[in-house]
Amino acid sequence: MGGTFDPIHYGHLRLAEEMADALGLERVVFIPAGQPPHRGAPRTAALHRLEMVRRALAGNPRFEADAREVERVAPSYTVDTLTALRAELGAERPLWLLLGADAFLGLTTWHEWRRLFALANLAVAARPGTSLLDADAMPTMLRQEVAQRQHTAGAAGGVRVRQTPPLDISATAIRDTLARRGSPRYLLPDTVLDYIHEHQLYT
């Protein structure tokens, strides 16, 4: 599961927990982006975001943080990260890329996006009551690519959509709350909030 995690919050954590249960995952690896190529630079330095992720995951043996994109000098392309993970896991072990609906619908703008299907299965979190794969918003190229993959999943190449109740929490709203000196408590783990205050982030 990738993202800027700027900062990580309960929406990220709950989505990962639900997807792990639904897919029977042994572990979920959170990979903070170093230099995300698809959006502006994160507000907070990568090492701070990585440490917030580590603190948020403490106590959940199924979750772990991975620093590879933070340590990478080049932009953080998902295809490169999945290639490295696939090399570590071998060809037969199932690997899942966890995505939100918005990221999934923008997949055709990603670097070498078709290669993602050769490297991993895609698990997409959608809002309850939505039929994501039939949505008019889906680009034609993406619709064609996933049409035959929805009900298959091996080591890679499958697509599954999981309807998950959304938590209406966003990193942007948390940053805005902190900037106006409000309290975002109960939107993110206390360990993360303590770190934010300790380092005076987002103020």
C-alpha cells in the first residue's frame, strides 16, 4: 500500500485492515512515497512521513513500513517498487497492490501502468453501493484491460473490488486543522499526533 501519508491517519489504517481481512493477507506493507511523480511535492519531508508511518503501525504485527521509496533518489514509480518486491518474493507468491478508487481510475496516467498487472494483483477499495468497474468515469483502456481480470487472481494479474465503508478523513483536512491550531485528535493515532507536535509539522 503506497501513498504520501502526509500524515498517515485512521482512514489509511482501517482500509488496510479491511482489505487484509477480505483478501487473507499475511501482511500489509506501507510504502511512503519519496518523490511522487503524479502530484506536487508532499508538504512534509520523506523521513518525517516514514517515521509517522512506523509509529502508526506499531502494535499491529500484520503491518510493516518499508523505506525503499523514501531512500530512492529517483522518482517513486510504483512499477519499479513492485518489480523489486516481485524479485524478493519470487514468481509464485501472490502480491497485491492496494488502491483507492480514485487512484485506480487514474491508473492509465501511471508510468508503465500495464506492467503492474504482470507484477501484482490489484485490490481496489470502493464506496458501498458503487459499481466501480462499470463506472462511466473509467477510461476505455483501463476498462478493456481489467474486464477479463475481475474474477481471477493468482500470483499477479487479477483485479478485485472490495466495497469498504469510508472514513471521512483526509490528510488535507488534518493539515488544515493543524495550521489553524485546531485539534485533529481521534483522526489519527496519538503517537503520530505527538510526533507532529514534537517536530512542529504542519504549522
